Amino acid sequence: LIGGLLFGLAFVTRLQLAPGIAIGALVVCGRAWRTRTVAMGAGFAISLALAGVLDTLTWGIPLKSLAMNYWANTVGGVATAHSVAPFYEYVSYAATYWSGALVLIAVLAVVGARKLPILLWVAVAIYVSHSALSHKEYRFVYPALPLVLTLVGIGSAEIVARLEASVAAARMRSVAIIGLPIFWILTSAVLARGREFYPLWFRDAGSILTMRAINTDPDACGVAVYPESKWDRSGGYSHLREGLPL
């Protein structure tokens, strides 16, 4: 029931995660689908009903937000008008930001999947389904990243366990147990300082600081962003007081 509630919450929050949610639900139900499907379906229905109530209060029509999301991105062509990318774009993103660590991450994720396969199946479903859509942004597959990195952690621990089994020396076990976290910390630090990741820490910092300065000015009566296509680089109302027009 709780699983159904959470799957339902994920669905109404982001409709495009439906394939991953479906795979996750199938794996959770497994061979006990006769007993689990009813409870999970009930939990899912509760989340859907709550979303329907919220939409009725805000949009005036139950589940209108889901319908408008689908219509705008398919019939309305909003997504494709923004940009179109090839099917392999998400692999390119991963290779760009993870560099050579991508190979190790992929291998360890597969090793970890032997212990917890549901995470791999859901992650793959998210990647594949979003790769089939013409419009792509790296943030679309963010829900898969914690699943993949959890599998990498499990896979790393599994490798250490195998080393312990094959090497009896206590010193070697200590090196493996201490060295593994240090290795991943250093890997993360190197990637974060790389030419692809590093600029992201400071991108648009000037615009955000400007918005904060305007916000503290009692005489400020409004803010204009030019060109208007760059509105998303300004930080928006997260840095502006209520009642200050943007």
C-alpha cells in the first residue's frame, strides 16, 4: 500500500516517469502479484485521487495538470519546439560529466544489480523511455542517478567482500575497506574540478547576486530580464520578495 502511494506520488509529480514506475511496480509485486497488486493499486489510486482534488481546487478540473502536461508536450509541440536531440544524447551527457569513470560506474552498477536488481531495471526504464523522446535534458534522467549510484555502492562493497574472501591478510582487508571510500571521494573531487563540471558551480552567479541586490533595495519596483529567453538564468522568485514583479 505504501509502495503504491509512493509510486502514485512519483507519477502525479512527473508523468514521464510512468515506464520506470511500471517496471518498479511489476518487480515489487513479483510472483506474489495476486496479493500485492490490489494493495499497491489502492495506494496508487489514493495518490491519484489526492492529485485530482488538488487540481480541482487549483485548476477547476480533476487531473487537469496531467492532461495539460501531456497535451502541451505532444499535441502542442512545446517539447520539440524547445530542442531535439538524438537517441544517444543521455549516454553523451554521462560520458561528458563522468569521463572515464563512466566505465567503472557501469560495471559496478551491474555487479550491484545482482543484489538489488529492481534499481537497475527502473534506472534502465527511465533512461530508455526518455531516450525515445525527441526533446532531451540531462535533468530528465536525474531520478535514475541515485539508483545507479546506490548500485555502484553495493557493487563496490561486493568487490571488497570478494577481496576479503580471496585474501586472508588483515592488512589487505583494511586497505580495501579504507581505500575504497577514499578512491570514490577523490574520483568525485577530480570530476567536480573538471572542465565540464567546474563552470556549473559559478554559472550565472552574477545574475543571482544582482537579483539579491535588487531584492534588498527598498525602492525597487520591478525586475526585467533581457533577453527574455534567459529568464531561467536569473534565479526567479527564489531571490525576490513577494510583490516585486518579474
